Amino acid sequence: MIIGSHVSFGGKGLLGSATEAVSYGANTFMCYTGAPQNTLRKPIDEESVRKAHEYMQENGINPENIICHAPYIINLANKSKPEAWEFSVSFLKQELKRCEALGIKYIVLHPGSAVSHTKEEALENICDALNDIINVDTKVMILLETMAGKGTECGRNVEEIKNILDNIIFKDKIGVCLDTCHLHDSGIDLTTFDEYLEKFHELIGIHKIKCIHINDSLNQLGSHKDRHANLGYGKIGFNNLLSVIYNEKLKDVPKILETPYINNYPPYKFEIEAIKNKEFDDNLFKRVEDYYKNL
């Protein structure tokens, strides 16, 4: 199984991210290349990247499975302020270069929100942006994330994702990231996940799924709210999430936890353990607190 979590990139950069992942018992991870809420970025240090890759090789992390996440401030769907849209395009180009310098193959992107546009206009704006960003020399694959459908979000169903993929020129340089919380909140019942995969394969092709975010949801099915919960502590349920994680059709796809911190402590060490043991941790909150308070 390829399993990991979101980790920090601050301080020691990629080496710090890898070290944190290993401490959780993970063999992959997802990171930002800087703060997700702003555009402040430190230069990539080549020597630090080299050390990070040496460390990953020593600790069983295949760089091919590492995921980067694009900043939330990027919105390719909204052209109401052309200068802001052009900045999003330019900034995502920069993020792709940073991923390439880090040796990261995939970057997850929220497709964007339509705001004042119609959905059709917004999807066209996304395609225009991606066709400007992706070219024959692009080495990092952009993964469109499935969204919960909050507000005017694009990518709330297979049809919207397909619309974008169909209109990308370099189709081999774009894929999809599923998010279990987002699927549930968008109206997909994960007790019938195989039916969703069949539809996805029919319309897009299952080979396009390159990453899965594993999260429970605080919301009812189809709520369109997007509020993550710890594994088994939400409306999806631990066993339903296990059926996604252990789905044979997705066995080679990296699974990434983005579940909430527990009183400012990361739960990932214990959630990964629960996944590997296939046993719900009904004492997760206390175990996490006790562990970190006693470090």
C-alpha cells in the first residue's frame, strides 16, 4: 500500500517533509512548496533536495509517489478580474517549476470557482488556463481534484472533470485526484464506490486517477459543505473508507490523509496504523494527545 499524509514543508523543506512522513510510518506524503494561503516562496536549495532524496531512498519512499498541492489562492475558473486570472496562471507555472526542481511528479489542483461566471464559462476559463500552462516540455502532471460543490466550485462531478480533460491539448500531462470527503459531500455514496469507479472509467478512464485524498466527512451525504473528519469519526465511516483504500483497482495509487489535527497534534501516525491493521481506533483522540504530550 502507498499511504501517507499531508506534511509540513516549512523549515527544512523537502527533507523535513520526508522526515515527518517517516515518523508517521508512511511511505509517501503530500506537501505544499510554501504556505497554501499566500505566494511567499523561498528559493529551492539543490543540496537540500539531494539530501532529501537520499533520505527517502534510505527509508522506503519512492519519489514517484510524492504529491504536491497547489495553493488555494489559485483560481483558474474566474476571469472577472483578468489580472487576477493571469496571476493564477503565472503562479501555477512557477509551482510546476518548483515541483520539477524538487523531483515531484504530481501537483493537485482545485479546478476553481465560477464566482460570477456561468459554469460553462468557468470550465472554459479553466481549460484556457491549463492549455496555456501545460506544454510539450511540462514534466509535472496536474491532478484535478474532485470537489464537494461548495458555492460555485467546479469539478463537483465526473462530467465536469471530463469536460476539462476533454479540452486539454496535452492529455497525457493531466490526471485526477479523488477526495473521499468531497465525493461524499458532492453526493457520491461510498458504500457503492465500485459503481462510481465504473462510471468514472466509462467517462474518463480509471488510469487517470493518480492520487486519492482519504478523509471522513462531518456532513451528511450531498451536503456540498466540505468539512473533513478523522477516519471513522464522520458520516462516511471507517469500513467504507477502508473499502476505498484497499480497492484492488486502485492499489498502486498513493493515498493521502488530510484529516484534522487533534488539539493541534497530527493524528496521522495512528490513523495510518489503524489503516494497516484494518481496525477502527475508537480511542484515537486520547492516544494522539497522550503520545505528543509525552514526547
